[in-house]
Amino acid sequence: MNNEIRFLSEFEKSSVRDLWERTFKEDGKGFVDHYFDVYKDMTEVVGMVNVDDEVSPNVLLCMLHMNPYQVMWQGQLYDTSYVVGVATDENHRRKGYMRDILKWTLRNRYEAGEVFSLLMPIDSRYYDQFGYGFVQDVMIYKFYYKNLGRPIREVPCKELKPREAIEMLAPYNHYKRQFNLSHNRGMRACDMLVAEANSEGGKVVAVPEGYVVYYPSESIFVRECVYTSSEGLYNILDYIGSIAGDKKIEWQMPLENPLGHLIPHMTNHERVRKPFMMVRINRVHEMLEDMAGVLGDLVIKVSDGQLFENNSTYKLSGGSVTKTDVDPDLTIDVESLAQWLFGYESLETLAFVRTTVTIHRDVIYYPELPVLNYFNEFV
């Protein structure tokens, strides 16, 4: 079978949706309608199709969606790809097709000049081998409001609908300033968030000094909680309490957050730390150039098993980066480089557990842990 990897066209949208529905059976029709009818541009979907089957040519064998996202990292804007919808037809699995698509995608992103890309994995083991590394965890709190010892109170609130999302912008822009990595949202992104939540029965509710995105079902799942003050956090907490009743609340928050101080440790309460976001540095030279002013004078030797152009020794000096043949201060693989630069792990820990990381110099300072990352997507 002769297969071709390429960006798909609008004419193939029905095949893409069919593979999505067969693979991601947990997604409701409302969400899938929203994703494909309102959001998804087929020119952002990489697919492998067979091209020489006379009976049924151009059958979609597997796919990968590269959703464009603009993010803020260390005060600088980056246009990135947020990888979702990685799926292979069940009749064509374990043939190495997805490996081929990922290699093709990495090459495409490198040639497009994309410095790094993002994904939230179902199984991280598959992406480790392609240089992706975790850079953010989240905390999931599972608790009952009635155990908090807070009185039920009526909180002024307004449920937002699409095209009312302007009320989210000011709180979100204030909130994200405390994080080094965040989604750079405008009005369209906020509108899409409201529409996406609504498509699965979720709600976006504004309260004084904040807003909350949640999904009411057998339990209350809080996907996003944005506030501009402690009063805003209390307003969100008490609003959720007022609608929860006896239902359990499951609340997703950035790892560094104050909510845990308000939830007592009890046998029927849980706190679960969950690996969340992975990053892949596609262009090491550009990444180091952007970080050179923070890293100071340093010589780094980088290994990349997929994008061989990144395999080099880089000299950082005076805020600039050049390639060099001198002995490095640090030897590191591209996955570990992402985890270090994004503040997920210290060099000492990485060097302890990975043979691909060696510290040749006594003291390397950056970064001071933790570097706070906030990328609270849901797709």
C-alpha cells in the first residue's frame, strides 16, 4: 500500500470527523458539532491516506490536528501548534503510521519556524521518544463544599453566552500575569471557550472580580477559575458551593494555587497532582536566543533524536548565541532542555535520572523553581 502524508482538505472533513467519533467515543455530539462546524480548519489536520487502492482510494488511515495557539512565554508572544486529535483507524494500528506522521509534523513545524509546540497526552510514553517533555502539572481537588465550614450565600452572578465573553478578558489578562506560560486570548478565543463549554453542557459564569468555567453533572467539574483578588476566589468558591448541594466538586487548578488552604484534609477529600502539558522545542537556537539574557554565559551541548539540525554546542555570551566547538558546561537532550527551561525540573534531578544530561560546571543558576505555567485547555 502506497501511503501519503499531507495536510487534508475541506473535502475530507467528513472522513476526519468519522475517525474522530470512532476514536474519541467519550466526546458528546454537541462538542463534536462545535469542533468541526465552528472551529476546525482542515488545513491544520495532518493525515495519512492511501493513494493507490483502486477500490477505495484516499482512505484516511490516521491523523493529527495542529490547532494554532498564540501563547505568552516569559513575556514574549509565540505562535505555536497545540497537538490534539491524534488517532489511527483501528484496522491500521501498530504499523508505525503515527510515528511517520509525528516525524513529518516535527519537520513541518521546524521548517515553519515554530520555536515550540504543545500537547496534553493521554499516554505520555508515546511522545517522550519524540522529544516532548512535561512542563506543567495541575492539581485536582475533590471535595464537598458542606465540609468547608463556609455558610451558603448568594453570590451576584451572570451566566455568559458567546459574544458576551468580553467580560472575561479583563480578569483573565490580570490573572495570567502571574504565570510565565499562558494562552494569549483575545475576544475570539474567549467566545470560543464559552461556545465550547456550552457544547458539552458547561457554563461560564461571571462573579464580582472573577469568573468560572464548570460542568454540572453527577459531580461539579471546575475547569477554569480566574480571579483578580482573594475576594474573587471566595466568590467563585461560594457560587460553586451554592449550586453543588450534596454533589462532589472536582476542581482543576494550577499547581501553585491558594485553593488547597481552604479545603480540609479528610478521608473523603482528595488532592491529586496530574501531569498536564508537554512541550517540544522545535528550534533550539531560537529558544536559547530568547533565553540568553536570563541564562547568562553558558555553553550547552544539545542532542535531538528527531530534528538533527538542533544537534550542536551553543555558546551563550552577552545575550547572544553562537555555535561552537568548545567543551560544554552542560550536555542535555531536547526533552530535558524543555523541562529545565520551563521550570518543571532542576538540572540536578534531570542529571540524576537521565544519562543524557551531564553537568560539567559546578553552578548553573537558571531557572529558580517553580516557574509558574498556566495553560488550562480542555480539548
